[in-house]
Amino acid sequence: MIVYLRLLSTSFGFAINALRTNKLRTALSFLGVTIGIFSIIAVLAAVDSMDKNIKSELSGFDRNMIYVFNYSFGPSEVPKWKSEQYPKMKYEEYDYLKRNLSGVEYASFNYFTKSEQMKYGSNYAEVIMRPCSSDMQYLDNVKVSNGRFFSESESVNGVPVVVIGHEVANTLFNGLNPVGQEVRLYGKRFTVIGVIEKQGSISIGGNQDESVYMPVNIMRQMYGDNSLVATTVVILKPSSGVDIKHFEDEITNKLKLFRGLKPSDEKNFFVNVFGGMLDMIEKIIGQMNVVGWIISGFSLLVGGFGIANIMFVSVKERTHLIGIQKAIGAKRRFILFQFLFEAVILSLIGGVVGIIMVWGIAVLVSNVVDFEFVLSLSNICIGLTLSAFIGVLSGYLPARSAARLDPVEAIRMGG
């Protein structure tokens, strides 16, 4: 055992010495691996960070929430031309479903509409509009830090009140307590009754800090249910323990009945389960990972060929030395390990530099952009393992050819 340790130690020493002697060659050799490892780890870190941020953002949402309207969250068998003819959801349909569906915990009638400009005095703010029913505070996991959310009565009667996001409050009121103040929106006066806790930007559903929630019936009074500037949607959340598939089927049957369709008729609306959208996102993230591995793999392959090429040159240059080592008793495995270590060290240096570059970018992105870019320990381990593997793979053939040289022939060729 001690003999093998000495062998490894001596081989390692020879490899380090060779790398020190040829600094330019060493730098050029690990450059390809650096780019390859940087590409792979950067892609893995970016995808992992995106996945972590999305899951963190959506942790407060129920996977069983259902969006009923004339669009599908994902790919659909219904042709686009056909789905474009589907009628928009109406408030009467929302009211009917809410009263007649069994197992509904929360229900809201919403408008998906464009952003608007809100004014207070001489201050303006571009805001994300969220006209909705009062239950949306639970469906959207809204946390009010100051004031309150509007009631069902205020929503039904279209009372001109708004609940504003943290950023909207800062932009318009600059430290003044917004609750009770009047703002202008859609050319009308609205009273601010609540401010939402700071949430930070999210990837799905828009930034809650820049949002304004208002009773949906105000929007209905202005535009009606068939407005070209908005899409109406019914959002439902079943009670705990309700079978989601049965709940979907009940929605389909009830809405068909309300629209005068037969049970056998094809439905002219989509029942989108929020969990299905999350599954689709996870699938896309998985595909991004695969594509990233494929693209980055080519960079790593080029780096491996570069190391192999340099190692073959190194073997040729040191043929005379190899012959002398073998002539004085060096075993094949000593020569093999010597060159193999050199290739692995080259590759590991490239891998470490690549990982440091990704870490630098992660710190920069996290500080500059409102996005947590994470370089996990698992990704670092993947990078180092890949580097070592590429080193072994690209260094084995040159090392094997060096180890099999005839000592006499090597001394003659090297001289």
C-alpha cells in the first residue's frame, strides 16, 4: 500500500513539474475545459435558480385552483381557429357556478386586462390592473399590511375602492399613509383602502408590488363582459378533500347546461387546473436542462480533444526522459499515472476556473437584478466530477502510449 502511495505521490510531482515548466501550454490546454464547464454549470445554475424562484413564488398558491375561460394554459387538441370563436365568460356564469357547484371554497370573477396609469396629485404610476371579486385575496394569497381588502358587498355593488401594491404606494405617496387617500384611475376617483405587503417581482402572474386590485363590477360597468380590452375568467378553488377530477367534470357539466349545450356536445370553454400549468413549467425546465447539456457538451468535448492533443505533444517531447525513467526501473503504471495526473490536473484547473466564473456571474446577477441566481454545491460537484472525468478520458490514450514505449527505442528517439 505504501509503495502505491509513493508511486502516486511521485507521479503527481512529475505532473505538477511538467505543468509549471510549460505555463503557456497549460493555460491553452485548460481553456477549452474552462469554457465547457462554464457553459454546463452556468446552464444548470440558471435553470435551477429559475426553478427555485418559480417554486418559491408559487408556494402560496393551491395546485387545485381552476381557471375557466376561453383559453388553454397549455397545448390543446382544439384548433386555434375554433378556440378563438369560444365565447367569453360572463358574470352570470360565475354567479351560477358559485351557487350551484358543490365543494367550492373560493370563487372569483376576474378581468385579465392591460396596465393603466394611476395618478395621485402630480405623481403617476404604471400599474397592473386586477379587477376581481373579493375572494381573490385568498386565491392570490394577498397579504394586506395596511388597511384591508374590499368586501363581497363592495365587489358586487362596484364601490370605487382599490387595494394597491407596495411599490405603487411608494411611487405615488412617498411616505404618506395611502389609506383613505383618493387616486384617479380610468378618469374616475377611487379611495385607497389597503396596501399589500412587499412581495418582490414574480415570474408568473405579474408583480404584486405593482398591482392594483379593484372590485370587478366597476370594470363591468365601464366595459361589460365582452370588452375587447380584457379577457374574463372564473377562478375557482375546491374545498380540501374534494376530488379534483370530479370537480372538473362538474364544472364542465354545469357550464354546458347553463350555455344550453347537450352533455354529448363539445364544450366551448377550457377548464385549466393550475397544477397542470406547474407541471408544464417543470417539463419546460427539464427540456431546457437537456438542451443546455447537449450544447455545453460540445464545448466540453472540444476541451477534451484539446487536452488530448497537448498530452500527445507532451509525450513526444519527453520521450527521451520516459526512456531513461523506464531504463532505471520505472514501471509502466508509474509512467501511466504521471501523464494521467497531468491531464486530470489540467482539466480540474479548467473546471475550477469555469466554476469561479459562474460564481462571479451569480453574485453579479443577484446584486444587479431582482433574481436570486444560485450556484449550488451539487452543481459545483458536478462541474469538478466532469472535469476529472474529461481529464481521465482525454489523458488515458496519451498516457497509455507513453507507458508502452520501449526504453531503448525511447532513448534513441528522444536523443
